[in-house]
Amino acid sequence: GIQVEQSPPDLILQEGANSTLRCNFSDSVNNLQWFHQNPWGQLINLFYIPSGTKQNGRLSATTVATERYSLLYISSSQTTDSGVYFCAVERVGGATNKLIFGTGTLLAVQP
Amino acid sequence: NAGVTQTPKFQVLKTGQSMTLQCAQDMNHEYMSWYRQDPGMGLRLIHYSVGAGITDQGEVPNGYNVSRSTTEDFPLRLLSAAPSQTSVYFCASSRWTGNYGYTFGSGTRLTVV
């Protein structure tokens, strides 16, 4: 099956710093999503981004489908950004609705 | 607008017991899925459904059953609970077309002793 690798596995930032999280995938995809799991366990959809670039406030994401990677940018980080960030993909030609998750990046933002 | 509602939030079972985790969504989403989350392993797909009456297996289906009799509900049944099924279970739903970002429920933390 498709492999989804995220880096770095964990990251510690001071409040106000910027960061880039990376997601590499091993096959062509037609669906890529980024999620944030907060310290209380709630999973929030950040972006649906199978290709191109999107921005939402301090967060932005870019997917280069031809090179099989996606990047999530967090600018001016805040303590509320802490948690785990997951990338999830659906393979082209795979069964519909099989969204496969990476193992995540654990982010801790310190005040 | 409740989104995706999972019940119960916490459950302790004895080995061999059966139970049903409930999931309901009020967004008229065609797709629904069940995932389990274990430490260091991310989320793994158990079963999914593309519409009422249609279900299929994910990555880790053994020990679980699902059915989808209505668009709104997608229950997950544990047939005979085992300690290996101790996990946090998440239900998700999404639309068929357009920007089909997933919406997740708040999870069920299950412990099998």
C-alpha cells in the first residue's frame, strides 16, 4: 500500500517562531488532507489540498503532486498550535474513501 | 449543527464482551469511516462506507463489524472484545464531491481488560 512519511517526528518552538512540516508519499494521490489533533484529542481538518497552495490565516499548505510531497507552514506560532499534525492521502486508483494517515508530527509551542 | 457525534466517550469492557460504538452525522455526508488510533501508529482505517447499504474493509478490519442502514448512522460492533482492541476510536464523514475534507467525531476511548 501507499506509504506516508512525515517529518520531523517532533518539534519544539518558541512562541512567535515559524515552522515547516513535511509529508512525503510513495504513490500518486487524488486526495491529501492535513489535520491538527489538539491536546484534548480532537481532530480538526486544516486543509484539503491534493495539489497547489492554500492559505488560512497563519497556516498555509503546498502540495507538489508530481514530486509526491506536501508542506504545512505555520507562521508566528502560538501555544494553541501545540498538538499533533497529521497528513493523510488517498491513492489514485485506490478504493474510494481509503484515506491513509502518516504517523504525525508532534509540535510543542512554548510561551 | 452537531457534525459527527460519537457515543460513548469512554468504555471499559471485559475480554469476550461485545459492544457497539455509535456514530451519527447530520451533514448528509455520503462517506463515513471508522479509524483506531494507537500510540506511535497514527490512525488506521477499520471499515468505511460510501453510502447507505454499502460498506468495505479498511486496513485493520478483523474483530469488527459495520452496517450502514441509513445515511446518518454508521455503528461499529466489536464482536468479542480483546485487549488488543484497547484504543481510541474515531468516526469520520465527508461529502462525495468538491472539497471533501473529513469531519471527525470526538472519539471513544475503549479499554478492554
